Amino acid sequence: MQQYIKKLKDFNELVMLEHSIFSLPFIFIAMIVAADGWFGYTLLILGIFAAVSARNFAMGLNRFADRDIDAQNPRTATRPNVDGRLDASSIIIFTAVNALVFIAVAYMINPLAFALSFPILIVLGSYSYFKRFSSLAHVVLGVSLGLAPIAGVVAVSAEITPWSVMLSLGVIFWVAGFDLLYSLQDMEFDKDKGLHSIPSKYGSDTTLLLSSLFHVLAIIFWSLFVWVAGLGEFAFWALVLSAIMLGYEHYLVRKDFTRIDRAFFTVNGYLGIAFFILIVIDRMSA
């Protein structure tokens, strides 16, 4: 029994399951707005399974593809995909199972969700290889998580609405912006190994500037989402709070690069949760 528990912990460390917090709030924000309130326990459960399995697929494939890179990077050399705890076959099986779960859940939701599940997996999987030939990998990661609101509204209403596109674009620039900050940690390593990233190609000053621009765009698109969806006062405060938290994130990183983990995990995690709570309150008070 202990062996199975240890293996589960290794897989959890492989995909960092707790980081699902970045996409889950925005899936449910889209579902709440699409349903104009509570969307039911069935879609709640299916939404969680879809989000977690999609992310597990993407992270599993990424860890499999990056085995050689992670083994050379001191920051990632102790990950389960390179230190012997999980072999390549186990990671492949884990990734394939999660892909099948995602497709099956999409099938149970509605025909449009099922049809979109295949191109979504292609987009999610493409990130794992993008940094080998393009610095746009940060944007591809943003697109991968930005699909979450689209998936949410499709689950509820079987259509893609204009406001969900605005919400999605906000998530894309939010994620791309904080991934730029996170990638500053590997700037010299990427440069040495010939990997493509904005920091390794253009340096830290340009990266910080571009990240700030992306986060300004995130707030702009989230503002359009609130306007187009016809949301109220609490949604406005979600925008204000998000802007403050993103500003604090940049303050942390600019002051000291050793605070990047704190900025990446803590601030962004709380941002998604706070945004979600305020949208829920907004819909309840409407």
C-alpha cells in the first residue's frame, strides 16, 4: 500500500496538481456567467474532471518531452521524470490515460465539447515542443490555459460567446505575462542550451517590460469581458483587485528575482480565486 501511495505522490509532484488553481477558477467563472448562476452538480464534477485531466495530459507530455533538458538544469534535476522515480513508460501511460479521460468527459458534456476536445489536446501538447524552435512558447502556454473559459461556456451553453472570448484573451495574456517572469529563472540556462525564450533572447529588461504589457492587456480584456457580459459592481472590484495583485507581482520580481516563485505561485493563485469569488457574489446579488 505504501508503494502505491508513494507512486501517487510522485505523479502529483510530476504534474504539480495544485497548480490546477490557475485554470479552474476561470472555467467556473465562465460556467457561472453562462448559466447566470449555479450550473448544477453534474457539470461541476465533469468540469473538474475535464480541467484536471487536460492539465495532467499537458504536464505529463511536457515532463516526458523535457526529460533531457530537466536533467541538465539544477533547478529541475530532482523532478520525478529525471531522478528515476518515474520511468518514461509510466509517464507515457499516465499522459495517454488522462487524454482519454478528457475526451470521454467531453463526450459526456455535449457534442461541441467532444468535437473540440481533439484540437484542444493538440494545442495543449504543442507547448511541450515550442521552446525548441520559438520564443512564442510563453504565448502558447497562455493559449493553453486560455482555452479554459471557452471550455466552460461550451459546457453550459454549447456555444462560444463574445464575452467568453474576452475572458479567454485576458487569461492568455495573464498567463503569458507571468510565465515570462517565471522563465527569468532559466534565462542563462536557456541561453547556454540554445533554448528559445524571451528572456534568453532579449534579456531581463525587455522581458519585464513585455510582461507588464501583457498584464495590462489582461486587465483590458477582462474589463471588456465584464462590460460585454453585463456584469455588475462586484465584477468591477474583481478587475481592481486583479490589477493591484498583478502590480504587486511585478513589484516582487523587479525588487528581487529570488521572489519569482512567490510571485508566480502565491499571487497568481490568489488572483484566480479572488476573481472567482467576486464573480460568484456578483451573480448572487444580481
